[in-house]
Amino acid sequence: YMDKIYENTIPSSGDIVNKLRVFASLGEYEPITFCIYPLKSLKDASVRISEIKMKDGNDEIPADHFDIRVVRPFRVKIDNSAKTYKWEPFFIEKKSAFDIEKGKTKQIWITVKIPENLKAGDYLGKVIIKEGGKETRNLDLQIRVLPFRLADTDIKFCLAANVVKPDDEETMLNCFIDQMAHGMTGSYNDLAIEIKSRDQNLGQDDIDHFTKKAKRIMDAANKVGFGKNMNFVGCTIGFQIAYYWDNEKFWYKFWPHSEKINNDLIKAAKAMIDLAKKEGWNLWFCGIVNESGGHPETFPEVAYYNGLLRKTFPNIKWYTEMGGGTSLGIDEIKELSPYVDYLVTNRFDEEIYEKLKKNGKIPYGIYNLANCCGRVNPVIDRHFFGFYGWKTKTNIIRQWVYQFPPYDSIFNMKFAGDADTGYVELIGKKPLPSISYEAVREGVDDYKYCDTLWRMITLANKKTKDKDAQIAAKKATETFYDIIKTFGLRFASVFKTKREGLDNVHASASYDIDRWKMAKEIMNLQKVINIEEASKSTVVRPEPYDLP
């Protein structure tokens, strides 16, 4: 389903199916997709789900646990000079009815949410295709519900979300609920500490402005139950206090150091820190400008001010993003380590990992995978958040950016390339998801399958006197290693002037095959291990370069 299906895609005889089959664990979201290719034009077509009941019982999956959508393309530039473009399948939208021209393909996207307490087993029913309210075709549907729930993880999965206006509570609530449903365990909202008046004079009006903005965001998060997980919230400090935006070089420029700037910077940071303590937030402060290494002329300034803030507030968690400077030959890890607790990198290899360890920066984070950002290849989104993320032993997996920019609807633009990147488009006050966004959620679930299996293997290995547990652990380890060894570790978001991708991105279908192999090992281990005990246990993930 992550393969791109265009409106002019013509199915082969091998593509034609009469039955749809999926599997999912308790509480899991799972996509079910198929395409309609009519031999005559369809008017007022629709798709419905019959009762989905247990094969050998009366239990059923409620109708409101199914979400039915159709794929909506948008225009993407191919060649600027030739003024050519293509219709790229991307968004998935709810439509009560739709038309399909003869010889055109329409992709249908169904998402099922498995109830937490459903009985395990096979659930059967029909997907019904109608035209004008009359049934024209149906497909058998089988959903295999697995007898376990995936383990929760303390990993911070998050998408940057920096464009929702904090005075629009309804939109914020909808976006937070949406992020939680897509597996996000933290939110990267930039609670910028800045001078609103842009006059380089930090007054109480400026402090009131940014603290009220921050409180509105956090109150909305708490209201939907996301607040307890809001443990990765960006908070940059210093715009119009220590630096400003230079349109000519398209980056920040710092004013000369002064006692006034130092005092204002500390005063501004203290205001947000005091508010966070009062409200019980666990904020992470990124300090001065992010991705500073990519702009060597400002790098010394960032180091200076980060050092000032770290010295003044030693008990606060400080982080920053890196990678651009490394590609230019700057040893960002060495230079930034004294001033930050966490480094989040957009490139990764064995040398970088060893430097992170040497400088005491494990745990660490990864972000902004090359050719990702929601608009290129859903397979890469799933790969990055899933098997790859688990193997790197990272504690933060973050990606730019949750939504397309707010200045105009992407559907009003001539081309999608005229916009920044994004995973959702706001339609009114609700997010419209994309195929890439659904792939992110699938990646998070891949991660959880890896994590759940590793926890069970670890617990089984501790039962040294239980022969059956040892046999099951050995078999599961062999299966898991056969899977994980196919995923390389090296990636670079930016390397000098060119972009590089990931090692060993797989064919889209292989991710579900690997997931099913892990599911079978989990079920086999359930015969000798209590999965709830394993899920609550504390385990140590292996070192990335110790894995095959």
C-alpha cells in the first residue's frame, strides 16, 4: 500500500483480488487499501464495510472503528524549464461519494482501529462497493487480531509542529489528538522566547506574550491527555534579543556581545523556566539558534550564548540539532557537548556514534531523514521511524514537519513544490492526513514490534533453568537478527552540496513480511513468557554496531 498508485495506473491480471487480509495487535491502527479500476465510468460511487464478526464467535469490530477515505493527488513539478508536472497521490480524504472515469484508477484507503480488549482470532466480513446506493461489487475481508498488545516505549516520536496559532484552541486540540493517534509521544512545538515588539528591548509585554503563548499550547495538550507526554518541546531563546534575521544571507545575524544582551537573555529564559516549573512541564530548551553548525560564521556565537545559559541554569535540559556543520568539517559533537545535554543529529554513521559515546551524549536523537519530510516516498518514512530508528538505539526520532505552511492552502497553489514540506494539510480546523503520515504511524508500530520482541527475548534469556524459554529465545533471536541485519545504519540528510539517503531501504511489502515474522515469534514466546511482564520490564537495547 506504500507503493504509489496513480490515476493512470493500469492493473495487471495479477493485481486483481477478491479478498483483503490484514493482521494487527490489540489497540493497533492498520491500513487496508485497494484500488477500483472501472471498465465503465462510475457515478456516485461509495465504499462501505459490512459487519465484521469473529469467525467462531459473536464478537465483532464496531463500525465506528473503521475510517474510509479515498486518495487525493496534487500537482508536483517535474521540470521547471519544461513547465511539466504530474499528479502525485498523497492525501487521503473522507468522501461520502465520488466519481471514477472509465479507465482511471481510484485508490481506497481504510484504516481499522483494533479495540484494546477484543478477543484474538479471525474476523470476517465484506467491503462493499456501491454506485448510486446500489451494490456493484464486494470483497471478502479478513482481519486477524493478534493475542497481544504492543509494549509502550519511552522513545520520543515527534513531528515539528510550528505553525498552529496558539490562540486557536480548537485547531490545536484537533492536531494534538491527531498526533497521538499517529503514534507521536512528544510534540516539537517551538515556544520561541523573543521580543514581540522587535525593538531589541525586552519588556514585560514581551514576557507576557511568549509565556501566554506557551501556556495556551500546553493547556491544550493537557486537555486532550497529551500533556503528560509533552516531554520534547522546543524552546528557542534570543530572537531580537541577541540576533535577528538577515534577509540577504537568509540566516540569523548576531549583534555584538553586551552586558544588556546577556542580562535580557537570562531574564527571558528565567521567565519561561519559572512558568514551566509552576505548571509542571518537562520542557527541553534548545537555547540559541538550532542547526548552528551549518552556518560557521554564527557557530562561535551560538557556543558563547549556549555556554552562558548552561552556566546560569545548570539544572535545565539543553539540546540542539547538528549535522550541517559536520558535513562542512566542523566537529560539532566536540564543540557543542560542553553546552548541551542532548544532541539530535541529521546524519549518522559509526564515527558519529563513537564520538557521541566519547563525549557522553548517549542518549541522543535523529531527525530529518534525507528525501523524507512527507513528500517523496512513504516507504522511507516508515523505514526511518521503524526498523532503522530501533537499530540506531536513538531516544528521539523527529521529523520536519507536521503540517504544510499556513499562508495558503496547498490546493490553491499551482504546484505542491511551491509549498514547504508537510504530512498534513489543515482543512478548516482539522488535519487532512497523507499516505506518508500513515506510513509514519506504521513505522512507529514497526518500532514497537521490534521493542516488544526484544523485551520478550531478554526476559526469556533470564529464565536460565527453563529449557522451553531458552529454546524459544534462541529461535526468536535468530529470526530477529535475520531481519535487522538487512537494515543499514548510515544516513546523511546533508552531505556537502548533495543529499544522500539511507542504507538498504526495502521494497514496501517486505516491511509487513518482517512484521509478521516478529509477530509469530512474539506469539511463540507467549507460551513461556508473560508479555505484560515483559512490556513493563526495563531492558537495554544492543549497541547499533554490535547488531548484525
